[in-house]
Amino acid sequence: MANSRHAADSGAVAHAAESRWALLVGAIIAFLVGMVVYMSVHWAAMPPVRTETIDPGTLHLAGEFVEHNLGAVAEADGTVTLRLVANQYSFTPSCIAVPVDTPIQIRGTAADVVHGFSVGQSNVNVMLVPGYVSNFHTRFEKTGEHAMPCHEYCGVGHAAMWARIKIIDKEEFMRQAAGGRRVSCVQQ
């Protein structure tokens, strides 16, 4: 009789423990589902307002991303704006010069398929989607030259899709950028 009472007590303890764990797991699942529902409703009701769109079929004809507007340019407030376009299988411009220790706004888009790029030894990692303008703010802390590979598979020539970025002395950059000129590695 003592063994059957002991078995009944341990069965009740096991059942209580399993019930608590099932309740805890159910609460976690309900919380995660609630988060997904809330964020879905939130984004549907209030889409991001800073989304810029652009027609990838005509971006090379007029506006911000025509070829003579691409590259790095000094702004009146001392910052630098870098504009670039990705195409299968190149970046335009293919070599970019920017100043060290200066706020830089990167603005880019893709003309055909999804591309992306990153710059080694920095926080730069940008996705370029056709029809949208990507914005990224950064600052390079030291001079040097870095590879800028496409990190989104974009077709058979993807492995050869690289650009270069040179971080140069700020005074040299500003001298080259005088009068609103676009600075490139060719001028180096």
C-alpha cells in the first residue's frame, strides 16, 4: 500500500511539473505570436515614411543618379554625400574617394536586380534594391583603401563585381571637391 501511495504522489508531482512547463511554453508561444501580430498591424497601419522610390528604368536619364552626379561630393555643411548605382556586374563609380573623419551619407540604388555592398573594417553594409533609394550614414576613422564587393548574388558575373573605396586626407578631399566637383580615385 505504501508503494502505491508513493507512486500516486510521484505521479501527481510529475503531472504538476509537466503542467507548469506546458503553461510556460504556451505563454512564450502566445507572447511571440502576439509580437508578430502587433508588428504586422503596426507596419501595415504606419509604413516607414523615409522610403524613397525611384524608377530604375529611367534613373540614368535625369535626376540624382545620372552619371555626372555619381561619386563623392562635399556639401555646404561639411558633410559628404556619396551616390552610386549598381548594375550587373559593376558599381558606378568603380573607385570612390572619401575623406577621413567626416560624416558621409551614402545614397545608392540598383538599376536591374538586388545588389549589396560592404566595406571592410567599417560598419558599411548596404542593400541596393531596384526601385528604392538606400541611405546609410557613416564615418571612416582612418585612411586606407578597401575592397567593396557585391554581397548579394546577382548573376553569373557576381564574383567579379567589386569596387574600391579610398579614404583620403580630409584637406586633400576638400581641395579636390572645390566647386562641387565629384572626387574619384582617378584624381589621386
